[in-house]
Amino acid sequence: MSSLSGPGWLLHDGRSGHRHQALALAEALGLKPRELALPAGRLARWLAPRRWPGAEQAFGPAFTELLADPPAYAIGCGRLPALATRLLHERGTKVVQILHPRIATEHWDLVIAPEHDGLTGANMLTCKGSLNSIDEAWLAAARARFPQLGALPGPRTAVLLGGPTPAVAFGRSAFEVLASKLEYQLAREGGNLMICASPRTPPELAALVRERYCEGPGLVWVDDSDGENFYAGALAFADRIIVSPDSVNMISEACATSAPVFVAEPHRATGRVRRFIADLEASGRVRAQTREPESFTATPLRETARIAALVRERFAL
């Protein structure tokens, strides 16, 4: 394969989880691509990354212009961007596609997919969980940005909340179980919480979280009305992390720290997500949340640097 040199683009669908994975890989490779969030109509959302007549116009004029003057390389993440990177590959662009596109991988130079997908191929690399930028420098920068979290008396517990998905039933009842264990733990040992919701957290659950914990102990972030999102600081200052079982990205980011990670109600996850959590449990990197979580020594899970090294080898970068 030729080198990833010259101008490049980073393509995503606007979802923060997809954007962050693509950015993390680009940063680890020392690349500085331009970035394009792809708008998409109903047809693209149904069919991508499969082709259809007129697929070149699926993402608006900015992408049409990009096709007319293809870049040297492109990095995409997610099913919608997989169509964009496929179209660019047909025009000679070297492309790296993050997350399996669910069709034959021959349409891309390299596909990076999580191990729990159970897929292999000559042009595939697999990683445990999702790619992210978290390393010691990232954590140090987060501590410098959010010193108020470091001033909270410990033990400091970061609580990362997602929401229900087709694969994971995590709604109000699951949150109530999480909260009851959390409050028992606080009653026993004190400390402070650093609670962060996510775009997936449904409004009714977000409102419940704010109402229940608005007076502490600790801090709550549900949306922009709570000020700046301190998610990075919560990861950096956590003595332990409790995370809902619905998000491979959040679990992967929690595991990239050196803090013990406890997954709330892991049995609620099914399919690929359950396989991912079970693998982490088997390796000892995560445990199920209990009323009295015991601390344990944890080795950070940091796959991005390893994957970037393999990408460099594939592309002679």
C-alpha cells in the first residue's frame, strides 16, 4: 500500500462517539485531516454503505466537491461515512474505515472493527472496545482543565450514564438499582460523585438524575444548562468509575484510565455489547457494580496506539 501522505479528510455522521474515534486515530498517526460531518437523507440512512444510482449526491454539495477532487487519504467512522469512504476509494483515495460496515470489506483499504464483532479478514484490524485519545497526557490536561473536581473530598466516584438501546435495556428501573447501590456506598464511606449523562440519556431519566443529585454530594452534568461538561475531568480524577452497560465507547474510555471500573447491571446487555463486557470481566478489567465495591488494581486499556502502529505498517507511514 502507498503511504498516507498529502491532504486528507476525516468523515463522520455527527455522532460524538464516531467523531472521537476517527479523531483519536488521526491524532495517533500524527495526521491533521480536514473534517466533514456528513448530512444524510432517508435513503442514505436506509442503504449506506450500499450503492444506488445517484449515491454520489447522498451527502450534499460539500462531499460532491470532494469526490470531484479526491484527497490522498480519508478516515471514516460509522455506517454512513462508510459509503463516503467507499466512494472515495473508487476514485483512488486511500481509506481507513472504523467500525465494520456490514458488507464485504473489499471496498476499503483497511477496516478497523472491535473484537466483539467476531470478524476477521486480510484488510481488517481488530481492537478491544473502541478507539479513544485517553492516555497520561490527556488525563493530565483534563486535571488541569477541571481542578474543581480534584478539590472534592474522596473517594471520588465518576458515574457515566447512557440510556436504552436495542441491545441494552437501561432505563429508569435500571438506574434505580444503580442509584440504590451508589447511595449505600456513600452512606458507608462518604466521598463525592461526579455524574455525567450523555446524548443517549432520555429526558425523563436526565431529569430524575438532576432532581436526585442536584444538592450533592458532588457535581452533576446532564446538559449545557449545567455548565461545561466535566466528563474528561471525572475520568481523570475518579477513584472509581461506575458506567451503565449500554455504551462500548464509555466503557472503553473508562477502562483507558487506571481507575477500577464497575459496570451497572451488566446482565442487561445482549449480543455484541454483552460479549465485550464479558471479555473485560474475564480479564479482570471491569467488575459488576455491587453495594460494596472493592477497589482493585487496573491496567489501563489503551488500544489506539497499538492500532495506529499497525496502520503505519500497512500504509508504510
